[in-house]
Amino acid sequence: MTIADFQKLMADLYLEHDTRRGLGGTFMWFMEEVGELSTALRSGTREEIENEFADAFAWLTTLANLAGIDADAAVTRKYGTGCPCCNTSPCSCVQKP
């Protein structure tokens, strides 16, 4: 499944509900999922971590739908040629400690 396929799936499944909730309310749900991902990364099982990654990605994609952003195009535009700063892959930027 591509990013574009997943974004369409989220729209097909949830756009009606998400539109009623609005961008602000949906953003709060996204933040809750990021918190759950944080908890899972600290002390969850692999399955719990995978589930929380999926949930956080789903809510992020939902936000893109509500904001009218093509997530696939945005990711490709920013990262399609490598690091957005040095344009290499892997990144060759000097890392700060």
C-alpha cells in the first residue's frame, strides 16, 4: 500500500466523521495517539508499538485529508531527493551533539 493509497483509505473510512470533528479536534486525537506511541516505545510489546505507529500514522494522514494536503506529494517533494538540507542519501550533514 502506498502513502496515497492509505490516505484514500482513511478518507473512505473516516472523512465524514473527521470533517464533523474538525481540524482542531482531530489534531487533539493525533496528539493523544503520539502520547500512546511514546508510552509503547518506553514499555510496550512489539505488537503494541506496531499498533501505535499505525494509529499515529492514520491520524496524521487524516489531518492531511482535512487540511487538503496530498501526503504522498508532500513527502516526495521534501524527501524525494534525499536529505532536504544536503540532498544526499544517507544524509551527510554535520550532526550536532
